[in-house]
Amino acid sequence: MRKSERVLITGGAGFIGSHLCDNLVASGYDVICLDSLFTGSKSNIFHLFGKPNFEFLRHDVTEPLRLEVDRIFNFACPASPIHYQHDPVHTVRTSVLGAINMLKLAHRCNARILQASTSEVYGDPLNHPQNEDDWGNVNPVGPRACYDEGKRCAETLFFDYRRQYSIDIRVVRIFNTYGPRMHISDGRVVSNFVVQALKGLPLTVADGNQTRSFCFVDDLVRGVLDYMDLDDAPPGPVNLGNPEETSIQQLAEIVLRLCDSKSNITYVPKPEDDPKRRRPDISRATALFGWEPSTELEEGLGNTAAWFRKVLQRVAE
């Protein structure tokens, strides 16, 4: 991207979006951070207020928007089960109407646009590891469908706009990502375990044999930006995630050790439609723009635990 370009980040006050804002503001781009603050927080971007190349706009992407921009990163959508199931109709509206509104904006401005899709489009995968040619195994009427099917529909819209209007699109499928600024009560496994360990509460494990692949947020953001910077790139989809597979039992044990916690592990019922295994095939991202994650799990979890420790200390004070 050229430093003179104007960049719009929807969901910019959220976990990943705020790290994108940090990177692009520091690089000198003119950044507009758009967020409804449904799950995002001004605390994630407060340090950017007052910078001449940063602007915050409180707006819901389900409503039309008229701006002049050169690049759009569409990250607006609640991404944790607790949040996206809180108002499932609004989750679908955010994914679908948000995609339409951002694609209309990209069409009018002739802007390149990136869609933050998700590994959830694979559902409970039939193939392992998951590659971008897999069509997925999603329950369309289950409690997770508002997010899974909303994101799948958003991908459809992106590719139809490309075919119909020749829009320059990028679609990334993001696997489990963690790091500082995760919501303290988002219900995701990393934030749950770290907060429980730091508070001395039992770590609640649904199925210790389930697996996930955990990518540190800095690595993820680097992949997103590298792909967006690539001219004449294929539209995707492209998996971004860590191909190292970790069981939930292993994750719990690592967190307990890093947090020096005496908490026990307790087992609870598995959520409905929760995938049993999840690991990305990232060969497409590696071939296209040389990307692969570099942060080891223990290093990333240590940084994440240190951040949550500070948050909990401020809450206590």
C-alpha cells in the first residue's frame, strides 16, 4: 500500500482490528477506525486518539456509509460464541448487510477490500487439516449457524461482487487467534483459561481431546497486511493460522504452568456443534506471500497472560 492511502478498518476497536490500527497508524497511513462498540472497546484504541493520521467513527456496518477510502479491512462482527449468540439475528445482519455495505463502498471508491472470514466456515471438518478447497460441514440451523453461515454468505457476496463488478477482493479465513486485548469475558478457550488460572478458579475443559491451532495476533496481522499488499493477487480464500495442533488438555496444562497457578482442571459438557479438530493448511499463504507464523505458543501465551494480569489488577484496584 502507498503511505498516502486512506484505510478503513471496520471492527477497528476490536481485538484483531485494534492491532491492525496500531500497525497501519505507526506505518503512516491515514486510518479510519469504524466500530459500533458492541464488542469492541475504546480502551483498545485510546492510545491512538490525538494522532493526526487516526480517526474513530462510531457506526454500525449494517447501516450504509459514505466515505472516500482506498483500502477496506472488513473485520466487523462479534467473533466469540458468547457474543455472537447473544443476538444471533444481529450477527447475521452484521455479516451479510455489513458485507454488502462495505462492498458497495469499495465499488464506488474503486477500493481494494479484504474480508475477515473464519475457520468456522469449515464447521466440524470432514477433512484434516483444512484447506481452502474444502466446502465445510456446517449445521445451518444450530446455535452457531448465525456466525458460521453469516460468514459463509459474506464470502459468497465477496466473490459475486468480484464476478459482477470486478472488485479487487481478498478473503482470509482466520483460525484461532489469541493475544493481548482479547475480551476478558468472551468465552474463548485462551482467555477463559488464562483468566481462570490467574483468579485461582478451576479451568473448565469441555473435551480435553479436542484440538485447536493457536496463532498469536502479531503473526496474524502480518499475514493480513502481506496479503493486502500483494498486487494482482488471487482473491482467495486464504487460510491464516498456526498449523501446530494443540489439544485443549495440553493448552490447559501450559496455561497453569505459565501462570504459576494452583487451579484444578474440571470437565464440563461440550457446547453444541463444537468442532472436534481444527488445523489449517497454510500452504497457499506460504506460496503466495511467504507467510507463516513465527511466535511459539508458550511465548505468545506468556505475553497474553501478562496483559490479562495487568487488566485484572486494574479491575481489583
